[in-house]
Amino acid sequence: MNLPVFRYHPDPIASGSIVASDAQCLCCGRPRGFIYTGPAYCEAELDEALCPWCIADGSAHEKFDASFVDEALIPDGIRPEIVEEIAFRTPGFSGWQQEKWLSCCGDAAAFLEPAGRTEIRANYPQLEGTLMMYIVHELEISGAAATRFLASLGRDQGPTAYVFACRHCDSKLAYIDYL
């Protein structure tokens, strides 16, 4: 069965937000072969309890008043219908602290994956300089400590880079999160 298409999270299996599972979806009651593993912001306990189809069609949002990305962390200036699509009908992702969604060209960017140094070097070498600038200017780490910090990036252990792609100019964007 093909997964639904998520414009702002094009490969939620590669990102780890959706995994193969025989679990029954708490929303539709069906075991669909995949389950969402990312955050769900609502009163109900929805850890690994929703299928991607119930997220995509908005039924999980309607039934549980759930959002999957904190609307406040989507950049200002993004059209309200896009904010709603990302918050209510797009799988989110888990970070070490509070996730944030990046934007480019007046639109929200598409989330690609959490990445460590290995993934950055293999798939996004153009981001190394961007991430070094982030470390120096945003995290205020410089010199050899900044180089060591960049080298310590890990996909599954902090610090981690979160990689996005612009849907218009194909620029790659990233930020770093850690405990």
C-alpha cells in the first residue's frame, strides 16, 4: 500500500517519523502496515497510535484535536492554509528540544531528515558551511570547539542537524538541536 503524499514531509519513512508496524490505528481502527512515531500535541495519548492516512486526511486532527507540528514554530509569513496543512495533516518529527520548521522563498520548506555528520557529508555536503555558521553565530561556539561540535553531529544522538529542502529553489536548510 502506498503512503499518502505529504508535500512538506516527502519521505517520512526515511526521516523515521513513520515506521512499518502491525499496530492498529487508534483513529480508524485498522492495522494499515505503518504507524506514526513523531509527536502528537493533544490531550489523548497517541504515541505510536496513528496511521499516516488518518494524519493526511485530517481525521486524526478532527477526532483528537491533534497537531503534529507546533503552529507557533512555523515561521511568520507562511500562508494560514499551509500552516494548517503542516500542523494538522503532516507528520512531524522529534527533536531533542522543541522542533522548528524552516522556510525559504516565502513558503515552508519540506522536512527531509535528522542528520549527523555522516549523513551531512554523504547527502548534503553543501550544508557543512551553513552548519558551521549556525554553530558560531546561533550557538556562539567558535574555534576548535566549533569544529569538534560539527564533527559530533549524530542522527540518533545529540547534537543533531534537522535538514529541510526549499520546495521552490531546492536550497537545503538546516538547524541544530541538542540536549
